Amino acid sequence: MAAAGLAWLAWAAIVGSNPQVTSRLLRFEVTSATTAKATIQVDRTKSVEANCRLQAKAADFSIVGELTLTVPADSPRHQTLPATLTTQRSATSVVLIGCTTADSHRPH
């Protein structure tokens, strides 16, 4: 039982430490009461389609805008992408939830 548990733990650590896609928020700017702009960096280990989700948040932490960017499989593996979020009211921040692929549903 212990050997099976250790084998599973090793497998989970190896798979989890090498995701197909990683992303990070480089910068954001609230440009008006209904618009926020962001720049994200997306890195993929292989040519797979990725969906990256961003949220604009208000001062009370409520979500006032959301955007999903699709990165096509045939685009460069390492790229910087601009994003414009339309908001319901003034945002104070933009949060990158992360990117997912068809094989990896957990945002990275």
C-alpha cells in the first residue's frame, strides 16, 4: 500500500511540475470606467491550443469583467499577448486566472 502511494505521489509530482502551458500577467492598466487593458506572457511546451482567462475586479473584489483569450496551436510557443477587457463598472485590478489546454484543465 505504501509503495503504491509513493508511486502515485512521484507520478503526480512529475506530471504537475511540467504543465503544457504556463502564463503570467506582465502588466495591466484601467483605461476608463468600462475598459481595462492587460498584457500576458504565455509559454507552451508543445504546439497545443490554450485558453487563457482574465478577470477585471472592482474595489470590492467583485468581478466586473471577464475575457478568455484563445492561443492557436500554430502560433509561437512563447509569446506576449495584449488583452482588452470590457467592464460593467470601474475596475481596480486585472487578475490572470491562468491558461488551460484540452489535456490540462487546471489553470497555469
